[in-house]
Amino acid sequence: MYSRLQCMDCGQEYPVNEVRYACDACGGLLDVLHDWKSLRPQLTRRFFDERLGSLDAPYNSGVWRYKELIYPDAADRDIVSRPEGNTNLYCPRHLAEWAGVKTLYLKHEGENPTGSFKDRGMTGGVTQARILGMQRVACASTGNTSASLASYAAFAGMQCIIFLQNRQIALGKLAQGIAYGAICLQTDGDFDTNLALVREVSERLNIYVLNSVNPFRLEGQKSIIFEVIQQLKWQVPDWIVVPGGNLGNSSAFGKGLKELYDLGLIDRLPRLAVIQAEGASPLYRAYRTGFSDFAAMKAETLATAIKIGNPVSYKRAVRALTWTNGVVDYVTDQQIMDAKALIDAAGIGCEPASACSLAGTRKLVEAGIIRPHETVVGILTGHVLKDPDATIGYHSNTLEDITPAHQNLLRQSAATMDDIVRVLEGDAGRVPA
Ligand code: F0G
């Protein structure tokens, strides 16, 4: 066996072939550790470059291309892959200018099979569910994790149960859960309550939990970083900017970066910037105290994906920030929606939470933390179609407390040539400079 579980707090180790999400000894979160000593000799840049463009499963996946860094023990026949990853890295010049940096890349994780970065973790987690022989899987979710789990579970022939917060889930995500055949439980608890409930009920009913407490999810999510760096021909950017909610992604980024560095695949670490929504910013508040104080909060934001007040991976995220000399900031819902409108209008598109990456970059540049000559990679975590209500609400100016700075009005015309010409020769007809 190449891998084992280790408690991040007390170091207690456990085998990977048992159902476990926390340390028995101290309750700490678990990491999957791989036997780098045995694996290291084959792990070169060239080794991974040779798999690029592979047509063969599992290496055609942008997760399993890095199998030795994710889950080397997994037998190919057990791998549940759609396949995911291989997402684009855009370099939109005018968005870089708007943010105030010379080079800005946007890694679009909304281009995954179910439209969010969650598929990268889910292929790892559902593969582990299959290896463990689990028949039923479950998660609490703000909508993307559940869409992803519903799809991967159906694909693997497992029963899926998802816990959703009443009325707080974006339409596209709700539709996905239902469409992929999951048992969808809407409760009147918020995400944080639902996560506690799902852990308890899963223990009672022998269901495998696929929230990011599950360390195999985080292993898959590391591949975002691997892929970005490989796409940049192994050149390390100065900054990686990512939205923060339950903090699984930030945690996985820290672990993945540290591993690449320790293996000698990169020669320095980029700095991580985690951006939260103002109304759901417990990590930011803790950061302001030098992480001496953490307090959960009641979360409220239009970016429902990250409406989380008690992030389960808080400690792992702090570790990632320490390793990478990282920073944390917040942006308002107004800043999120305006940045989203710009990303959308650039033809790229994303859901509200994802726009934290661009809005946060601009804020950190204005604060002098990111410098204009530095190279930034922003992660777009979800697809533009996930939350159509937010997009239409913004452009029709019906969102509470938001004044759209980049409104694209829906125009009305009679079905006559005269009226169409009148509209197109009016303000709609102005060709942009
Ligand atoms: N962006 C999107 C689109 C998300 O769906 C999430 C999390 C995040 C960012 C934050 O990532 O939790 O790793 O810090 N969504 C989860 C869900 C919580 O249930 O879909 P994180």
C-alpha cells in the first residue's frame, strides 16, 4: 500500500481501507499521505507531460493524469471518472487590466462534467466509496457538491442522498440533483446544520459521507493546482486566488502545492489568496486575529455557494495559508456581482461565488498586496448556468441591495421591422468603442 491516513493534529495513522473521517484519538481531520519515498523516482515533469492528451482511461482525466499524486493504490477498474478536469486556462487581457495586474489567468473549473470544480474531488471520493464497497453515499451541500455527487453516484450505480437548504439553492444545482436521481432532502437547516446532520445520520445508517471532511475528496481537488502549473509549463504563478466557503479547495491547494514543492516538481510556492463573501467570512475574521480566534457566524450572501459560517476545513486552510504565506480577504455582494458581470460579458461566464477570484484580485491590488507585475491565477469554481436567477436578477435590477454597474438590459420590441430598427438604432445599436 502506498497510502495511509494521518491525523493532522496528533499524527495518529490509520489504514485507508476503512471508513473514517476523523481521528479516534483526538477528533482531528485526516490527511491522505502517500509513500513519496517509493513513488518519487518516477514522478518527473516529463512523466506527467507524456500523459497529456491520452485517450485512455483513467489518464484522459485531468485528475487521474496525476494518479500517483492522488491515489496510487486505486485499481483502474475501481476508478469512477466521467472524465473530469482538463479545463481551460483563459488569459483575458481586459479583465487583467480591470483587476490591475499585467497577467491574469482564469482557470475555469465550471467546465467540469457537472459544471463545478467539485467533480475533481468527487471522482476521488466516489472511487474510494467503491473501493470500500459502500452502496449509499450522502452529502450536505449549497448545491454544487450535491450536483456532483448525484452524478457520480448514479454513474457508479450507488444510491445518493443530498441535504439541501430550503430556498437557498441555485436553480441549476437543484435541477441537477433531481435530474441525476438523488434522494433530495430539503431541510429548514442551513448548510452548517445540514452538514452536522448528514454526518450523524450516515453513521447511524452506514452511509458514506462525501463532504470535504472526506480526505479523498481533497486529494482529487489538488489536481486543479497540478493542472494549472502543468498548463503554465511548470512555471509557478505569484498568486493563486480562490473563493473560500467550506475551505476544502483552499486546503487541497495548500497540500498539493506543498507536495509538488517537496517532490521537486516546482521550485517555489505561489502565495494563496482566499476570498470570502463579506457576509460569510469567518476565515477572514480569524485571519485578522492572526488565527488566534475563530468564531462561527451566521452566513448571509447572494453567492449561495459559499454561504457557510462554520467551515469544516478551517484548520487545514490555516495550514495551507501558513505554508504559502497566504492572505485572506472579503468582497461585498455588490463587488461579487459586478465582477461576475464582467467575467460573463467577456464570454467566459461563471456563477456568483466564482467571481470572488476576480473581485478579490482587484481589491488586493488596490491594497498593494498583489503587485501589478505579478502573475495571478484566479479560479472560477462554477458555471454561468448554475444560478440563472442571480444573473437575470442582476441585469433586470431586481436584486435587493445591488445596483448593477454593468447591466445588460433585456430589450422589448414589437415583432415589426420598424420597431426592431427603432430599437437597434437607439441605445442598443451603439457599437462598442
Ligand atoms: N465556489 C463554488 C461555486 C462552490 O460551490 C463552493 C463550495 C466554493 C466556491 C467554495 O469552495 O467550500 O472548497 O471553500 N460549495 C460547496 C457545495 C460548499 O456544497 O457545493 P470550498
